[in-house]
Amino acid sequence: MSTEMNWHRSSFSGGDNNPNCVELASVDGQIKMRESDAPDTVVTTSPERLRAFLLGIKAGEFDHLI
């Protein structure tokens, strides 16, 4: 049985024509993440771990990487 995933991307990614974005989907209580230019590679995490990661991004903890 296959679960259909509805992928969502940020409005900051530039729309459907921009292949350079991260997409998210929620499936069975887990968060799936993929890059739009490599859709076959999917990372799975929990909502809690994603929340902690996003809080770190908002706090600037990863700014040195970009």
C-alpha cells in the first residue's frame, strides 16, 4: 500500500519553476524532506526534531554555513 505525499515548499523558494528548494510532507506522524532537484532522496524526521532544527535556524545557529 502506498501513501500519497503532498509536498510543500516555502514561498521564498521562488515558485514551481525554481528547482532549488527543500520540500516537506507529513506522512503518518513523520516529516519527510527532500530537495526538489533530487526527489528520490527523502529524509524522515519527527515533528519535534524538525521544530528544534527550525528554531536553531531562526536563532542563527547555522548562519556560518551559508
